[in-house]
Amino acid sequence: MEHEILTGNIIGNECVLTVEELARACCAEVSWIAELIDMGILAQQGEDQSGWRFCAADLTSARRAARLQRAFEANTEAVAVMLDLMTEIKRLRDRLKRMGLDPDE
Amino acid sequence: MEYKDYYKILGVERTATADEIKKAYRKLARTYHPDVSKQANAEARFKEIGEAYEVLQDTEKRAAYDQLGNRWQAGQEFTPPPDWGAGFEFTQGRASTTEAADFSDFFSSLFGNFSRQATAGRFRGEDHHAKIVIPLEDAFQGATRTITLRAPELDAQGRVVLREHTLNVRIPKGIRDGQLIRLAGQGAPGAGGAPGGDLYLEVHFDPHALYRVEGHDLSLTLPLAPWEAALGETVKAPTPTGVVEVKIPAGSQSGRKLRLKGRGIPGEPPGDLYLVLDVVVPAADTERAQQLYRTMAQELAFNPRRALGV
């Protein structure tokens, strides 16, 4: 078993995860995922709940939301603001890096 | 294993109220939360704080922990007393086994059996998550990487124990930073014959000495001599798949970007490689070099500050 080479599925920008898979990966209920969608935290594709599909960035955001909610007992609205700010900071940091500048300087 | 002083970790007295413990935790969580903090050891520290809070915020666990008394010192070699756990009935804790993977052996030895009751019946194993940092080259050639993970497992007595396991994982050509590799059945084992959970590996690239990554595109700063930029010339440039020759257009300035289509991360379609031109001024460190600069100054009617009106 130790020498077996495992091949996984790649989850990237294409929306492939179902709402049940996303909820399970976050140890959360489907209703909590729906709450994140209501707040605009996730950018799912598909119309109704059974047709919703999510990408890697959605899973990362949802897990981050779960961690923030747990650590600070923050409500979903506050977590949404935190995530928006984090995304903006990351965008700016990445831009600095692309320009060859050190964001921590 | 080492004894952990949870009160010391949160910086509170042993007599602290639930409210004081919560306040101390929140304050430390703000400093060390890995989503917020940029400190190098933030993640490890946050786990330690989370573990301390997990025990001290829970009346049952705190009472049990307090029963160990204050004769232990942080870092001291520790084995649970033989009668440990007697007289305590832990209800299902807030910590899921996914989080338990983040907790120490010390925690597992004390509270490892807290989820025993919840394990009755047939249910799918929980999904696990881990990060894997790979060199950018793996995205070009593909690779097999060996990773070692600590995962909680139930032993024969139904106690949660942390077990190290090693996986060999295929990194496919074309993988990008931030993508996930989902390994079916490699998460927590299921109970009662139910399938195991999945393992999600979040892929990140090591910072590369030459290339900066954005999605599937790369960029590289390409230094040029002034005459190469001014006159236009064919120069050599490295790419992840080998050296190429690039025609620099005459009259190029620093900051100009040249796109090498399809030279980024492989895929359908592949990414591009951007060369960001950087004109480097040769040092005037010999008499001959200084003379050449003086000649240019005399012969070229060049005022780089014309646009400034001076």
C-alpha cells in the first residue's frame, strides 16, 4: 500500500463539486452553504440547489469562513466582510509580487 | 509526550472565568489566526491556542484537565494517570476528528475517546484537508510526490489516536497554484462498512527564483543592454522548458512586456510567458567606458526629463 501511487481528481476553476460534497468537505450542513451563497461568499454555478456546482476557490472560501466563524463566533455578514477584505489584500499583495516588490517590506 | 499547560498558553490564571478564557482566546486568535496573521509560526501557534481553548471552554474537559492538578510543568514528559478518565463521561465534543488531526498527542491521550459514543452505527468517514507545496517545474513535467500526514483514527478500543501515514501522489502536468487534488477514500475511514472520506490536497508552488506565477501565466524579468533595447536584437531568454531566442523590438524601454504564447503552464489552452524588459545601464568603471558615455552625451540630443518641462 505504501508504494502505491495515487492519482486524484483535479479541482480547479471548473465548477464540479456538488453542494453535498462541499458541505461534507467543510464538516457543515447544506443549509450553511446556502447561507454563504445568500451572502455572496460563494460563486456557484447552476440554478437550483441540486444543480449547484462549486470550484476550488469556493471550497477554500467556505473552509476559511468556517474557521473564522468558529474562532470569533462571527456572524455570516461579518465573515463576508472579512473574506472580501482578505481577497482584496491578496490581490494587492500578488500585484506587488508580480512587480517584483516584497509585500512584507 | 509533553505536558501542555493550557492556562499558560492562553495566558490566564487557573481560576479564570469562562468569560476571561473566551476573551483571552479571541485576543490571541486575532493575532495568530492563519487567515489574518503573517507571522511565520502563526499556524502552529493558532493550533496550540485552539487546542487550549477547546479544553478550557468545555466544562467537562476543563474539569478533567484540572484533575491532573498543577504539579506538571509545560514541556515535562507526561503519561496519563492509570485511572485517567474514570468518573468522567465526555459528551460529543465540538471538535470534529478533522480538527483533532491538528491537536497534539497530549490532547489525544486525554480526550481521544470523547467521540466514542458518536462512532456507533454506519457513517462515511470525514473528509481531510492538507496542503502540498511543490516546485513550479512539477507543473511542466508532472511528478510523484511523497507526503506524510497525521490523521486521527479509531483504535480497537474506539479511542482516537493520531497515526502518521505516507502517501505517494501523482502531480499531473498542468497543475496550477490553488488547485485541489481530491483523493477518493483517503480521508478518515468510514464506520460500519461505510466508505472513507476524501482527502483534499491544496496545491501551492514554491516561490521560484526566476518566474512569477499568475494563474497559468508566468512572467520573467529579462535584463537588456541599452543597445539591445535601442537597436532591437535577438537575445536568449530562459523558459521552464528550455532556452529560447527572442527578437527584441527596436526602441524598447524598461517595463515593456513581450508575450511568448503558450510558454506558460501547460494545459488546454496553455498559459503564456511574459518577458518584462529591464534595461540595465553598464557601469562606467573604466576610462574607455566613461569616454563612450561622454560621446553619447555629446552626440545624442537626449533629455530624459523633457516631459517634466525641465
